Amino acid sequence: MNDSILKTENLIIGYDKDIVGNIDLTVTAGKILTLIGPNGSGKSTLLRTLAGLHKERNGIIYLNGKSIISLKAEEIAREISVVMTMTVKPELMSCREVIATGRYPYTGMFGRLRDEDNSIIDETISNMGMEDISENPFMSISDGQKQRVMLARAICQEPSVLILDEPTSYLDIKYKLDILTRLKELVREKNIAVILSIHELDIAMHISDHVIALGEGKILKEGTVREVFRESFIRSLYGIENSSLEFIGSVPWFTDENNTEDVNNIFKAFVSPKTDQPDKEEGKGSCPVLMIQGTMSNAGKSLIAAGLCRIFANDGYRVAPFKAQNMALNSYITKAGGEMGRAQAVQAECAKRTPDVSMNPILLKPNDDHTSQVIVNGKAIGNMTAAEYFGYRKQLIPVVREAFDRLAQSSDIIIVEGAGSPVELNLNKDDIVNMGLARLIDASVILVGDIDRGGIFAQLIGTLELLEEEDRRRVKGLIVNKFRGDLKLFDEGVQILEERSASKVLGVVPYLKLNIDDEDSLSEKICRKEEGEFNIAVIRLPHISNFTDFDVFAQLPEVTVRYVDSPSELCKPDMLIIPGSKNTISDLKWLKTSGLYDRIKSLSYEGTVIFGICGGYQMLGRRIEENADGEVNAEEGLLLLPVDTVIHKDKVTREYRGSIAGATGILSSIKGIEIKGYEIHMGQTDTYEPLTEFTSGKSGYCRENIYGTYIHGFFDSKEVLIRIVRLLAEAAGKKVNTDTVRDRAVYKEDQYSILEEALRNSLDMELIYKIAGLSKP
Amino acid sequence: MQNKRSKLTFIFLIFLLIVMLLVSIMSGSVRIGAWEVIHMISGKKDDLMNYNIIYNIRLPRTIAAFFLGGALALSGYLLQTFFNNPIAGPFVLGISSGAKLTVALTMIFLLERGKTINSAGMILSAFAGAMAAMGFVLIVSFYVRNMSILIVCGIMTGYICSAVTDLVVTFADDSNIINLHNWSLGSFSGIDIKDVKEIVIITVIGLIMVLMLVKPIGAYRLGETYAKNMGVNIKLLRAALIVLSSILAATVTAYAGPISFVGIAVPHILKSMTGTSSPGVMIPGCFMTGALITLFCDCIARTVFAPTEVSISSVTAVLLVPVVISMLVKRHMAQS
């Protein structure tokens, strides 16, 4: 649905003289268009003109393709309704009477309300929860209530365009939220187009699909939130370039960065729910869904889900893992460059599928105790506090739904993993991970309890008891996980569980010692941990490339790889890697604006080992210069290695066989190790001072603990990996077990097979197939 | 009919109106009993003198008071709607006085040439005066949004018009001057059955036209912007309000001279009785209440100091000014 309802051509508005000119805008159904701009910039005048309340000075306004001048007042009234700023003071009118005036364009000569009109009015009143005040005199209610009544009136008019002039000004937070939530619902449920003006920029950022900034007598900027809410632009729009901001708290804009284009698409996908979902009934019917929920965190959901993925895959089914929302720092980057939770990536491997962001459409990466970076469909959309996210979560339902539907199209069965406990009763509103998701995708649920931590009966039966009746019926079976010792001893326990819960126990799974990345958020507290895991930070460049370079580290259970894109996440890594980039100069600029540039430099003074691979290597140098069509584009690098890079058009692509020609700093003992890899780059890097050659063939240099190389796959050779990690771990006083490093694929397959075997032995697979609605081969 | 309270109010009004119509016909220098009145109206000519009194004097006067009172109240209601202000009325805005002035000027101009004015001429000249005064008020209101200033201007206009009227009346030299003088103070005396026919036709047409505005007036209560958004043709509505209120006020002035405060007070009295501002209730209600109050005031005007007749404006002022003031005080208290 992309039909424009309202459209202007060369519109000029104003009273005695022109206020704003050259307005060409399009208003689309199901979208919120926001006008921002300083006082007097013409927002209200534009709204009034669009609503046909004020005559345009020039140009044409089209309503559904017809010029608005050619339409009768009542015809316009059936399409456009308004909520304006002026206070209305209707004498002796009840709220209901005020709301009823919205039916004006539909009633007959004497304005008598028909039954139909009355039912629409009653419905609106009850939708907005205003039954209690509907008979009160309008003049006796609070301003917030009045605004709600005026909104209800506008809704009763059943418009296709709703125009609101500063709908939240003067309202307290409760009514603000109420009005904004209502607007979002209207847009989603009735596919109404909303145009509003607003002074609260923070609200505008969250509610808008499209933003128009008015100033200096014209549209200064138009676009998505990301495009318009740039610090420098907003500051100049409101003339606060040099003003102090100490009194307004967090600033309502994005910092001026370059990575807008891909984020915009996300934002669009993110806020515009598609109402015309293609045959979801069919998708649902053709693809059975098994959902694994746990009685608590770490009950072993991920592992059970991974094992089931492997079993179904080996039985010849196309199976896909899915988890709506993951909270983890340990993320995985897909081939397409999207970021997702590692647990689902592992499950995908178990399912013999390529990991895809659809398997984990929402990833929350905690920055600190208060905020998380929110990643939707693999792309970061911004930082939010927990409270903000809870408010936001509801809008993500379509995103989750779409991701799920994409998977369902290519799968015979989907194994869905829940998160935490499904009965966190205070958090269950708008749930999209546990039962809320189960209802959305009509999943059969298997509940997993952790006997190792004790209280298995309370865990399983208690959880069932706390579920809503409808949800409880979804639970088709129970699994007792992490059992140690003789399984026979628990036979009676199984009996009791089945009797008390009236659910089938699908199996008792023994405690498995496996080395699989099954945990989501093992490193939540990494910032504050002095000791503990060995952690590697990879700078998440906006145009990151060849991220598979770092997959090898996953063989080491104690090693965490974090993808970092802000200084606060960086903390104190044991090794920092600047990866390759598809656009080195732009990413280097981004390093500077994001504040990472300074943090990286200060880490280098502290002696942290810093690796630059390919584009990252170029950034370590003094200067990167690009000659494009005669124009020279140069950027100063991190100045950590005395090298200069000139980027030219010829792309170097070649296999590499060589060795470590020399090494400095902590890693000086790795000299001589043979390495294999490949080079893909478009630049030539040369030293301007004597420097230790790192990788042979002048493909890399090093000085102290700074190492730069063009060789991708540098860490892939087992020896390099083990030596480097050991050396660094020793230096940091951490213990890392490198015994597991073998041929990575073989090792992983072993682990997956152990898991599969264990589950096949302990679970009643026949029953699980029955629950899933598939036939066991 | 919006609610139960409105219905009860209407039943009450109809009952009072019937009583008042009877009382109005009964009272006067010759007392005629209620039964006799009912008897006479149903067509019996038992007592020729009483029959003549009723049919030639009291019945025309009563009917005129009924319709003109209703028209006056309706005019006030329309003006209050137009200005969205409770103290607007044909008298305070100087519209009645404007009509009075032009009628007086026309009369004297014609009398000096030995001609008498017919009722059509009276109404036309009154309408012209009403529109002129209204035009002045509108021009002021275009520049000044403040209602108090507007009212002051209206009252000043009224004074000027009255002063000029007094002046021309003083210097006119004709025996009809007494009539003119009485008329200029406001009175229902001397209205004959022919006048009554014209009055009924004009006011009934006016009432019907106002009833056609029920829907847009209802929407206009939320102010111009919202009304426009609901599809009301604001320009047409405003023009209709002005023209209709002027015609109604001019008609009253042409036949009975300026009558004060009925236009302002009646809408308020009705609102406090019915508890609603719905035009479906207000329009017929104002007409009936205006008729009732005017009948009542006319009765007092001609009976209290009989045989001397007091001008009706004196009675309406004494009775209705307290209503207006108490309403103003109440509103002010409610606002602050």
C-alpha cells in the first residue's frame, strides 16, 4: 500500500504574504509525517492549508488525485479531520456531544445521528476508554482529557488523513503517551495517514516515519528521522549552534555520521508494518513450529533447540532455528553483513543452514546497566534504555512476524527458542519472545526445566500454573534437563510430574559437557570484569568486510569476540582488531566522529595489542589518500604505524603464501611461522621510516604492539592462533585452554553429534514428531 | 429534543404559553373572563363589545407580542452564535436602534410630503437601518476581536441613533408625532389585524429558515476551524446568521419599536432550564421563551399603571437586566 492520499505541487502558503513556498510533499497512508521547525516557520499554516481550512496562496493541493478546490467542503471533511491547538469552549456540551460532531459530514440535513453514527461514536468512546467521562460537560474536564476528546472527535470523522497541530503540547507525560500510542495504533490498524507538527524533538524522533523541517520560508530538509535529525542540521534549524545544552538532558538528534543509507531502510522496515501480509495462513499451516521455553535463564533451551535442529536436519527435514529477541554481546556477523546472536548462528549450523538475520531479527547488546544497542534485522538502529525499549517493543511485532514468515517459506519445521522464563508476570505485556510470540506464530511449546539447580517440580509445575489457560494448552510436553547420575532414580519424579502437571514428560536429558556456544550473554559484564574471559574487540566499522576472519576464535571457549561500535563498549580488550572495510576513508572518518579514534589511540599508549587487517591496517598509518577522477581525497590515519597508503583503482586479489618475517612487542616470538591467506585490496601501503616487516612480501609491518597486514585469514592457521592467544593470555594473566583448537569444522561436528546422540537417547522423539505434526522417518 | 430535561422544559413552556395567551387577552381596562375568551375565540359573538375588544385590539396585540417576542429572542440567539459571545443581542449591538432611526427618518420624510408609510416600507427601512448598524459593528469587529469593546461600540451606536431619532422627532411638526414618540419607545399598541398577518408570515418564514441552520450551528459551537473541518460552509453560515438576525430584529423594530434585553436574556434563561446548547433545542425553545416573556412583559406594561401604558422596554429592562447581570457574574466566577 503506497498510495499517496494528499499531495502538493509548488504550494505556497501564507496570510498576507508568503510564509513558505515551493512545497512539494506527498502524504502516504499508514505513515506519520512530522513537521518540525522553529516558532513562526509556518507549520500551523501549512497544516491549516493542507486541511483546506486556509486558502493556499499558490500551487495545488491534490486529495486522492483531485484538486482540493474542486471538492465540496463535506467531501474534504470525509477525508481529512483535524485536532488543532486552539482551545474550544463549547458551552454546555457533553464530551459525547463534542465527539459526535465528528459525524457531521455523514449526517443529513438536520444533523440527526443515525443508529450507525451512534454506534461509531460509542465504539470510539470505548476504544479510547472514555466511557466514564463521556457524559461529563466538556468544559469540566482537564486539558489532557480535552485533547483526547478532540482526538476522538477527529477519529469519529473517519478520515483517511488526520492532521494534528502540536497534539502533545501542554500535556503531562501520561496524556502524551496516551495520545502518541493512540496515533501509532490508528496508523497501524486503520492505515490512516497522520500529519502532525511538534516541538518535542525527542518525541518526533520516535514517532515519525517521515520528517519535514520548515525554516527560512521553505522546506529545509525532508526525509527519514535518520536523515533529518542530524546534530548540525537541527542546531542550525533552531539557531542553537552555540547554545549550551546542559538543561535539556539527552539531545534529541543523531550525531553527524555517514552511515545513513542502510540504516534508513531499516528504519522504514522497522516502523511501517505491512498490512498486506502475503498468505500467512498458508505459511503457518505448511510449517510446523516447535518452541522451546525454559523455566529460567540457562535452563538449557539453546542447547536443546540446537540438538533438535540437528536431529530434524539429519532426519531429512529442512529445519530453521528462530529466536525473536536475543540479549547478548557475543554476536555473529552473517555473510550479508548483518549482525545476529551467536546462539542462533550455532543452531543454524546444527540445522545445516547458513545463518541468517531472519533467525534472530532483534538483538540487544547491552552497553551498560542502563542502555542497550538495538539491532533490528542485523542493523543497529540506535541505543535505548530498558524503559524506552519496553515502550518500543510492540512496534517490533511486525518485524518479528516478517522475519518468521521469511524463514517459514524455506523450512519444513522451525525450532523457536524462548527467552528467560515465560512467566515474568510484570514484563509480559507486549511480549514478543515467549508466549506472545507463541500465540503470534501458533507454536507448540516444550518447557525445559533445569534439575541441576534444584526445585525441578516447582520450576515446571509452577511455571505451568502461572501461565494463562490459553497458553498452558500450548505446552505439549516437559523436558527435565541437566540430570546428573542414574536416570532410573528419577522415574518416580517423572511420574509425579506427569500426574501433577497433566503434561507428558518428553525426557530427562543428562548433564552434557559440551563445548558449544550455547550461552547468549556470558559477557554482559565484560566491562567491569578485571579478570575472566579473554576478550577480543573487533571494531564494527559501518562498511566492515571479511568478518569471517575472526570466526576462528570461536574454537576457543574462553575467548569472546565482541563487535564494538562505540567507545563505551570498548572497555579494555586483550586484543583489538580493526577489520577490513569496503570504504576505508569513510570508515576512518566514522572512527573519529564516533569517538573510537581517541579510545583506540589511548589503548595503544597502554600497550594493548592492536591488529589492523587490510583496511584496518591502512587506518593504522599516517595518511590515506585516494585519487578519484583527479580529485584527491585524503584523511589522516591513527598514526600508530609510520606508513602511508595511496588508494588507486587497481584491485589486488591474490592468494598469499608466506611467513611472519619479523615481529615486535609481546608477539616477537611468533617470527618465522608460515601463514596462508589471501589479499583483496585497492591500495598500496609504504613505509616512510625504517620499520619491521611483519608479514613477508611487504604485505604488513609492525611496531611494538601494533600489527598491520593485508593478509585476510591471518588467524586461520592453527599455529598463529594458538601462539598469539597464548602469548596474550600469559601477558594478561588469564588462562585460555587452546587444546580444543583443531580443525574447527571437524571439532564442531563432533560436538554436535554428541549432542544429537544424547538427545536421541533421552527424548521421546516419536512423541516430539507427533507434537510437531511431522512423521518420523 | 436532546434529553429529558429539554422535554420537560418544552412541556412547561407550552403550558405557560397557553396560560399567558389567555391572560393577555383577558387583561386590560375591561376585564373579560377566561371562559368568555375561550368562548369568543371559538367563534361566538354573544357580547359584541367584548367581541370587538378581543378581535380588534387584544387578539392582534397578543399575537403580535407572541411572534415578535419570539423573533426578537431568535435574533439574539443568532447574534450570540455569530459572535460566539453571550452578551450579544440586537439591542446592545445597536441594531434595533439603527432600525429605529431609519424608520423614524423615513416616516418623517414621508409625512412632511403628506404621505403615510405602508408596512412594507417600514420593514424595508428598518432592515436597512439594522443592516447599517450591523455593518458598523462588523467593521469594528473585524479590527477589534475584543467583545467588550464591540459591545461598547454597539451601545454607543445605539445612543447616537436614539439621539438622532429624538432630535428628528422633536423637530417634526405633525400630529402623528405622538404615535411616533410612543413607537420609538417600544410598544405593541396600535397593531391591527393586517399588521398581524404580515408579522406572522415574516416571522414564521424566518423561524423556518433558522431551523434549516440547526446542523451548521451545532457544528459552529466548536469554533470556526473545527466547523470548517466538518464541512460547514462558514461564509454562507455567517452571512445567513447576519441576514436572518437583522431581518428578525428589523421586523420587530418596524412594528413595535426597539425592545431591549429580550434578545440577550432569553438564550441564557433557556440554557439554564434545559442544560444544553444544542440548536435543535435552542431554536424552537428561544422562540417560545421569547414569546412567553414578551407576552408577560406586555401584560405588565399595559396593566400595572392602567390606563397609562408603560413602554415595554421599561418592563423588559427591569425584569431581564438582573438576569443578564447574574449570568455575567456567574460566568465570570466559573472562569476564574
